[in-house]
Amino acid sequence: SLLQEITKMVKIFIGNLARDDGAVVITGRDLKPLFDDHGTVTECVVLETKGYGFVHMPNPKEAKKAIRDLDGWQVAGQRINVELSNDHGSTKPVSAKSVASNKGAITKVISYKLQAASKVDDL
């Protein structure tokens, strides 16, 4: 199901994409080919105002190898930091909201481009 595909996605953090003066020198166009060499990349985004980015890979083994091989790699004169993201999201959700679970904890519910007739059992 779509939910299973989303939860298998590995989100990789890439840091140190900007020089000390804040100018971003590494873009998504620079990063994507590096990760493509390690497997399938479903998304590559650089947040230029933050100086870091994320790559999403559906295969955990390929993602682990990419992290291991590319951490500390020299790109455009910058040594990049590559690690598993603390936020194990996938692609951008259409909407997200928090709902209370039966134990009082908060659970995040994400709806991702579902058909209008979709039911909970479809997830």
C-alpha cells in the first residue's frame, strides 16, 4: 500500500552545503548524481536559506551505503556531512494533523494524495 511505501522511505540529511559566509555553493543538481550512483533517489531538496538538504531513497540498504560512502565527501570545495535524518518522513504530505490516540499520546496522521473515496482500510 501507499502507506507502506512511505514508511519504508529513508530520509537522509546533508549538511555543510554553504560556505562560512552563508553562500550556498552546493545545490540539488550537485548532490543528486552522487546519490544516484548509490541507488534510486525519489527526491533531492536543498534548503538554500538553511545551508542543508535532504535526499529520499526507498531502499534502506542503498541509503545506508550512500551515507557511509558520502559522509565527508568533498563537493565544490566543501566537505559535506551525510547522516540519517532524525525526521524519517518521505515526500511532502498534502496535509498533516495531530489526533489524540487512546493512550493520550499524540499521533501524526498524514494524508498523501488519497482518492476521495479512500477509507482507512485502504491505507
